[in-house]
Amino acid sequence: MSGVGKGVATASIGALLKARGLKVTAIKVDPYLNVDPGTMNPIEHGEVFVTTDGLETDQDLGNYERFLDEDLGHLSCMTSGSVYLSVIMRERSLGYGGKTVEAVPHIPLEIIGRIRAAADLADADVTLVEVGGTVGEYQNIMFLEACRMMHLEAPKDVLVVLVSYLPVPNSIGEMKTKPTQYAVRTLNGVGLQPNMIICRSTHTIDAPRKRKLSVNCNVATEDVIAAPDVGSIYEVPAFFRKEHVDERIVMKLGLRTRPPRMKPWKDLLTRIGKSRKLVRIGVVGKYFSTGDFVLTDSYLSVLEAIKHAAWFVGRKPEIVWLNSEDFESRPATLAKTLRSLDGVIIPGGFGTRGIEGKLAAIKYVREKSIPYLGLCYGMQLATVEAARNLLGWKDANTTEIAPKTKHPVIHLMDEQEGKMKDKDYGGTMRLGSYPCVLKKGSLAHRLYGRVTISERHRHRYEANPIFREELEKAGLVVSGVSPDGKLAEIVEIQKHPFFVASQFHPEFLTRPFHPHPLFLGFMKAAVKRGRR
Ligand code: GLN
């Protein structure tokens, strides 16, 4: 089921194999029909992660990149929609030479072709393919078919790992293996036998239950792997190591490797363990509730970026999720809440809901010298706030919200006009990595320690250059621009402990072993404020 930890399990296996010196790459398969998640509402999907080469992908790609410490690209993600689209387009251009095109084998063959292409591109020894969805649902069946066909072709080269959930119902307090037994039966029904079962649960699976699953599911006891909830996802590789996951996998694949070098992971865990003093960071966003539950998944990479930077300065992050709409309906809570924080982040976003609350929060942190980091929309809104309150242009806005404002300080990028008119929304934002040149002597320059950087983007609107001079005079300095000087990529207020906002998404480049310089600078300022 979704949320059970398949992504972290995949990323952790990858990390261990990489630590053994193998070249590893990973692919996420999403069974839905959207061509990519870029057009989906965050309630449906959570965060949209963006790769260097500009693909809008599933948030699991973020975990792969963070665990493997490598950039992945457009071949690392596929959905049923994207696979069907390729097959149908190929058929339309006579790519199948007049033959009948059928779900099987043509869809699985397209999937297999893509897996091989990703493996070749990465020159990988091992390619991990995470199949999303649940065994037995019809949506991912073609991917399981692809798996079966690959296995048939090269049985020794394909391993199937089932990530299953073992409930421990409160009323009986006992771990139940039955759902996993049925999951394996269902897999068997599509011609697949798992070689390993990862047992996700609140608890560690014990020896008798490992034996039970072994006998009932036809796997060795050693291949029934405990995967209880842990304090941090970064503990999982070391935990899997103790369960001999990597050893079993290389043995089964017949790969000879050195033992894994776990020092960076051990150091990371030591760093996390030593980080006991709190740093309080507020994330002012738009939160999505489904029924009685509130989702914070749309800010997953932001959360990881905060953690990486906090651990680096020896602090335990306490994240305070703040709903910007609350600041609109209850303005009195704004000052009280924000005052208690060490730093505030406004992450990316779209549309009108909660905007005035975000603007009020920016005004407060700017005036009260509370460290602020704005990400994409957080930068655009910092520009709107400065125009309204430093320059007195009360109607200043982004044309995303007020298309007719007299002060469109943020406006639609030229290249986007036609796309919006044609309703060409899929994969058409300014996406992926672009270079940015930093202003010498600025805070951004000091934080990065170099003049040219490259960062990942996902936006349609940009700072309107005709207002740049006046905004700079008012104190909102543009400290990073596109190489042609036209596009503002970073703004900062220099008479402030830390007020930096970027048009790009630095959170996509953070890694547990080396936090992102903007988050690190922000965190240091937050820690300083925490000592007040
Ligand atoms: N909505 C804004 C734009 O499209 C910001 C996007 C974002 O924050 N990712 O430009």
C-alpha cells in the first residue's frame, strides 16, 4: 500500500549496494494514467520532485537521490500514462509495421525497453525498479508482467522483493502475517515469486513469524527481513545491513563485491544522535486535509532539507506546520506564533488560497528580524510584500492572483503566454536546472562560496524586471540572476539577520551528507536567534 515505505526501502537497498562499490540506479513506476504527476493536485500526490533534466516526478525520486547521493534523470520515472502514450504514438507513426498492437506484450516490452535504457544510461550494475501500488490491483499489472518477462529471460538477474505491511492490531497486540501471505499468493497468481519479503510494521518481526512466512510464502527465513518503524529514515540502511539484506542480494545476483563502506552513514547517525537541542522552524504553507487527516507530504524535500541543515549544526529540528489561512482568519495568532520561532520558511505553491496569510507572515518576519527563507512562491510573495509595504504600492501582486493589477511585480514569463492560451499545461513550466550568477559580496555569494551555481526550477511566473530598480532601492536586493541578467533568481534584504528567497527550489539539491548552502545559512541564523 502507499506510504508503507517502499521508496525508503528501495533507496536503502540502493545505498547499501552503492556502499559495496556497485553502480546503482533506481526507477520509480507509478501505475496511474497521468503522464507525470506535474498536473496533479498535492492531495492526490504529495510533492512533485523535479530532476536536473526537468522531469516532474514522484517524491520517491527525491529519496533515491538523497540516499544514493546521485542525480537521476528523465529515464528514472514512468507512469502507465507515459508508457501507453509512447506505445500509441509509435503505433500512429507505423512503428509496429501494421501489426495488431496489444496490451501484452507491447506494453511490457515498452516498460522493459525503458528499464534497460535507464540501466544503460547509468551504466548500472544493479537497477532498482520500485513498482508503486498494491499487488492485486489492476493498474500495475502491466509492470508485474514486465517483471515476469524479464525474469523469464534472465532468471538469475532479476530479483523480486515484496515490501509488505504487517499490522499489530491494538485489540490483540500481536503481529499478523496473514495479509502478507495473501499478498504473496496474489503475486504468485501473476507468475512472480518474491525472493525476499521486507516486513514493514510498527514492530520487529520475531523468529516464529519469520519462520511462518518462510514456510507459507516459499522464501528462506533469512530472506524475511524485519523493517520496524525507526526514528529516522536514515537509520534504515544500517538496519537492513544488520538483517543482511545487501549480502543476500549480491549473493543471489552472483555479484562479487567488497563489504559495504558504511562510515558516511555511521557518521550521519552519530550526528543525528548528538543533535538534541531544538531549533524551531515554522513552515507556512497550504495544508491539505483529506477527511480527518492533514497531509504535509507536499513539502517532503523541504522537510529533509531542514533536517540535513539542522543536524549539520548539531540541532534537532522541531518543525511547526503553520496553515497560512489561519493567519487570515485569526491575525492575533500570527505574532504570537511567529515570535516563538527561530526561523520561518515559505515554500513553493500555486493559486490564491492562503496568500494574504503568507504575505502577513513575511511582513512580520521582515520587520521583526526573524530569519526567513523563501522558496519559489516564497520569493515571489516576498517581492509582493516588499512592493506593498516598502514602496507603498498597496495593489502590488503577482498576476497569478491579480491579472489586472497596476503593479504586477511578479508576472507570467513570456515563454508561458502561448502555453496558457493553448491550455498546454503538462510539463510546460520552466523546469529543471538552470545556471544562476551571484552578485559578488552578497549573502548568497558568501553562502555558496562561488559565483555561478545551478539550481532546479518549477514555475511559470517571474519577477517583473521593470520594477527591479525601485525594489532594490527599497532594500530588496537581487543577488542572483540568470546569465543574461534578465531573470531574478535570488532576492535578499541585507539589513536583516537572514532574509533570502530564491526563484528556484534549493530543497531538491539537499543531501544528508552535505546540506544545501541556503538552508545551512538559514539554519545558522535560526540557531543564533534561538540563543536570544
Ligand atoms: N505559482 C508560482 C509560479 O508558477 C510559483 C511556483 C512554485 O512555487 N513552484 O511561478
